[in-house]
Amino acid sequence: KYNLVACDGCEFNIARNPDDPDTFHPPSGKSTKGFNMLHTVSLYDILSKRYLDCVVQTGRNKNEFRAVCELTDRYPYEGFPVFIADRGFSSYNFFAHAMEKGIFFLVRAKDINVQRLLKIETLSNHFDTCAEIILSRTKSKKKMKCPDRAGQYGYIDCKTAFDYIEKGSNDEYPLSLRIVRFEVADGVFENIITNLPPDEFPADEINRLYHMRWEIETSFRDLKHTIGTANFHSTKPEYIEQEIRSRLILFNFCAVIAMHVVTAQKNTKHVYRVNFAMAMKICHHFIRLRDKEPPPDVEGLIGSYTLPIRHERNFARRHRFQLPAGFCYRFS
């Protein structure tokens, strides 16, 4: 019934060009010479392992809030999509765009944001509650259309983007949100803002769904290093964007084939799945064959490379800075 769609951003280092103010980051603790970067925000179908859409932004002008609203507005597929996103996408504007489009969402939020949303000073360890909010761009109590609900009003200043109330207007926008807080490790709690119905999605199911968002993080690894999107042939941002989109198409091509391969299950402790990285390399080799070369048994080769699924495995995430690849191989 539901289509699980992960949304996240990814950064790509490109050829160094200090004369491009939109992509160049000056020297800092990460780089002594500075670097250029493009930023993407993508929609990823968790179950079919395919990218659905992508917005490419320059590194210095990235705006994930605007990008996710744009992706929401042009989401073309039918059904009941559930957008699953990290805390960098928690905003009233995205929530309103999703509800206007008829899209469910599940977004992680910081403690301070939930405290402001619920107007409380401290958060309990576990709760599942609803918040009725009336958004407005004015703080004047005289202009409130529902003065008896003054405690539910939320103020949006003129610098904050909200597409359903014009700046300087006295219009109001009601918003109904569900906030779920649960424990993910000893003493570690997460907050989820969603509009999923509680009868179908209790707190444990919300926790499981958000955990599935990690699939888009592993897809970025395959996209960059297996498909080769970490290295570009172009230097201009508009051509690099074309390369990024072509690699996304190649990723989807490999995913379609890999998802049709039936893996032979062994009489062991774990269930086995296709090694997605090897599947991509095999598919990449297949489409690069010349006319006279005999094609290999693509599905048979993919089926011979499998990995066990270990749900209990957990590794700390490492944040690494990667320098862009040089162009020293281009000798005239």
C-alpha cells in the first residue's frame, strides 16, 4: 500500500576553480587551498532501490528545504508515498507541501525543535502525541482569527520561507502534526515528526521505517565509488550535472537487473541477498560490450555473488573529507 521514499542530500567535489563563487569554498580546516562542490538532494525508492528524482544545487547556494519542496511538488507517481528524511529537512514549509500533495512524511527532528513545537521545556523519554498548530506571519493578538486558541499559534517571520502565506499577509495556515519519541540505544532518543496514522503505524513501526532510511546512505556509496560518480570528466558545473544525472540512470539500470535476480538461499543462519556492488560492475561491463563480443550470462553472474543480511550490525558513521580527483591524465 505504501511506497517508501528516502530523501537525503549528497555532496560532490569537483575540479578546483577559485573564480566560481557559487561552488568555491575558501581555505578552511578541511582544505588549505579551498575546494569546489556541488550538492544534490535525491528521492530514492527504498524497496526497488532506484532513484526517482534529483535536484542539483551549487555548494554555496544549497537549500535543502527548497529542494525537498520542489521534489514534493513534482512527485509524479501514484499510490501512498511516505517521504523519510533526516533532521536537515524538518520545516513547516515541507510539511505543508507534502500535505497539499497528499504525501505522507516521516522526518527526524532535533530536541530543541520539538520543544518549541510542543512549547515545553523538557522532553520525556517516550511519547506519541499530536500537535495542532496555526501558522501566521503576525504576532498581533488582535489579528488572530481564533483568539481562544492563542497557545497554538506559531509565528513565521518574513525571512522564513512558507509558500502558503504571503509576506505581510494576515492569513493563517492550520497544521496537524504527530510527534513520536522513542529510545534507539541506551540513553539515546530520537524524535520523529510525521502525519502517518497511529492506528497503522505505532511507535515501533515508526522506528523501523526510519531505520530503513539508511538505504539511501549506502546507495550514495555505490553511486560514488562503484558507479564512479566521485570522479568527473568535466570541469564546468552544468556539464558535471549532466554526468551526475547520467550516472543516476546507470544506477537505476543496474538496480532493475539486480532486483530481478533470484538468489539461492543457503541452509545457514542468515538470509542472503545479491551483492549490489558486484551486480553494478557486471551490468556496467555488459553495456560496454562491443558488437562482436558475446554477452555474458548477466543474471547468472550476479546470482553467484551474494552477501548475508545482518540486521544487528551497527557501525559508527565516519565523516571523511575527500579531495577532488585531478586531471593529470589529460595530456595533449
